[in-house]
Amino acid sequence: MQFSRLLLSRLSRVELTRLNRILIIGIPIIGSMLSQSITNLIDAAMVGQLNDVALAGVGIGSYANFLCVSVMMGLSAAVQAIVSRHYGARRHHRTTEPLFAGLFLTLLIGIPSTILFIAFAEQYIGLYTNDAAVIAVASEYFSWRTAALTFVGMTFVFRGFWSGIGESAVYLKIALIMHLSNIVFSYFLIFGLTAFGTTYWEGFGAVGSGMGSAASLVLAAGLFYWRTFALDTRFRQLYHLSRKTIRQLVRLAIPNSVSQTLFALGLSVLFWIIGLIGTQEQAIGHILTQLSLLLIMPAVGLGIAGASLVGHALGAEEKENAHRWGWDVLRVSVVIMALLGLPMWIAPHAVLTIFTNDAALIELGTWPLRILGFAIAFEVASIIFNQTLLGAGASKQVLKINLVMQWAVFLPLAWVIGPYLGLGLTGIWILQACQRMALAIIYGTIWSRKHWAHIKV
């Protein structure tokens, strides 16, 4: 382990002490994200044993739920930005103010949103499919997942808090318990209880997956409360709800939540555009997108670490150090992602064979996957600077850039290049690589100019 860190330090040209600080915060977040992905795959595998309708219903219900959850996602980055400033300025007694404000906003937003989404679940799910059988499964699954919306928001707030004070390992431990319990709960709620050839309880089928996910989120929220306020003596007496902090959180969270929601909607529009090219393109496009999302997880985790370190430095009035943290995290991430991206453009056939045995699909996805492997370094740069700018409080600026680049540039051009001009999936992936390069240049320029260092959160 020490040798690998020394090698990474040398390759990235980042001092070992600074590298260790990046990894201490970033690795637990990466671990929790990977465990979530594995849990999703296991969940899909369990539901897949039922029937196609169940699998389709859970898939649609999950995506519909993701759009609802995106409303709460901005709270994590907002809480982290304010907490890290207080922590860096050694105002440790004020680090819980954003935590309580975030929990308050979670209740304020989550409870009415839950009631609204559940009340119109069938109509909402009907926007995704016309199949009555799928709608029935998806609506019930969606309702159970959405019943835990407030608890999802709480886990985001606690992640922002613990990451903000540089102790993201706490989040990892509880996240692992949450994901493991999700698998166990879902298994019994889907398949029931059978022992020695006798079925004692048949379970709820596909809907049991939604129940299990909801139950694990309630458990996680309870564990976070216990770990933060009962077990940790540092925060027992620090109960304070500030109107000023609530206003700060709202100002920082809204742009990020809108950005996350538009990103999710953008993915659905991209799939629709790819579907206009052909069914096979849509199938391999789904695999390529999932690979991309899985591949960038380390960059997201390190970006969140960078946001905390930038916030600490700005809180301590060390603007040059904050600027340096952004570049240090970027260099570490590029080295890691370059190594992870090698198989994508050296052996794309081998990678795609893991997901499909269809020779036509593999051939169709070979060049797009090579492009993905090549462009991953630019994707990393845009992600790192995106996260560090959020840590500095520049959420409005990030929203504007993402909005323009995704909705005014990429998606319209994807339709022109793919279905209209007939350049197919490869043309769209080349465009996507160009978009990532442009974002990397834009964000890198903004970071270099240091205007973000003067933002008051």
C-alpha cells in the first residue's frame, strides 16, 4: 500500500502528505459509491429472476425515483461547502449549524414531496411506458422507494457534514451497512421465506425490492443520528438552527439540485436520440453509458475530497493553498483514471464481452468505447473542477455552464450528428468527447483565474 502511494505521488507530482489527505477523504466516498453500484446490480439480478415485466417495472421505477431524489442532492454539496469553511477557520462549534439546517430543509422539502409523488405515482410512471402491467409494478415500487425520500435527503446531508470535516470514513461505514441490509431485506421481501422445501411466506415479488431499499435508508438515517449525536461527544451539545445558515444552504443547494435534475433528464433525452438511430445502438449505448458512470466514480469521490480541502483552505484564508488543492486533486485523478481507461481503448472487445455476447453489438460499441477511454482524462478534469467549484460556493456558475453545454450545445448537436446526418453512435461519442474537452478547458480557465476564491458562502 505504501509503495503504491509513493508511486502515485511520483507519477502525479503531488507531495505524499497532500496525497494522503486527498485519499483519506476520497477513498471512503469512492468505496461507498462502488458498493452502491454493486448493490444495484445484485438488486437487478434478484428481480431479474422473476420475469421481464418485473425487471422493466423496477428499472422504470428506479429511474423515476432518481429524478425525485435529484431534488435533494444539492443539499450534500451545500452542507459540505459551509461545514468545510467553518472547519478550516477553526470554528468547530459552528460546523453543526449547516447540518441542522440541512436536516430541517430535508423535512421541509421531503415530506410534502413524498406525499405529492406518491399521490400521482401512476400518472408519473405513465410518462415512461404505456404497458399497463409494467405501470402497475413500477408505480408500487416507485411509491415504496419514494416513501423514503426524506431519509435519502438525510443521508445526503450527513455525507456533506462528515466529508466537510474530513472524516468521510464515517459515511463509508454506515453506507456499507445500508447497502448490505438493502440486499438482505430485499431478498426476503422479494422471495419470501423458504426452508427445507417448505414455503412459509411467499414475499411481495418485485415490489419487495422497493420495500427493502426504503427500509435500508430508514436504518441508515437512524445510524447517522446515533453516530453523530449519541456516540460522538463533540456534537452532543451543539444544537443550533440558524435562519442565516438556512438561507445560505438554499442559495447553494438550489443550483446544484437543478443541475443534477437536468443531468438526469439529459440522459433520458440522449437515449431517445440514440433510439432514433436504431435499437441496437440504444442497447450498446446503455452499456457504454453505464460503463462511463462506473468509471468516473473515483473522480467524483476525489472531487468531493477536493471540495472539502478547498473549503478548509478558504476557511483558513489560504486562497493560494485552495488553488493548489484543485490542481493536486486533478493530477492524482488523471493518473488513476488514465490507468483505469487503458483497457477501454487497448482491449475494447474484451471489455464489452463482459456485458454482451452479441458480436454485432460488440462491433458497434468498439470505437465509441475507445473514444470513451481516450476522453476520460478530460471528463476527470471537468468533474474535479466542478466539485471544487461547488466546494468554493460557485454553484450558480456551475449550473449555468452545465445547462448551456448540455442542453444548448451537446443534445441538439447529438440529434444533428446522429439521426439527422447519419454519423451514428460513433459520431455522438466523438461529440461527447469534444464536449468534455470544452468543459475541461472552461472549468480549468475559471479555476486558474481564482475569482471563486472571493465568494462568500
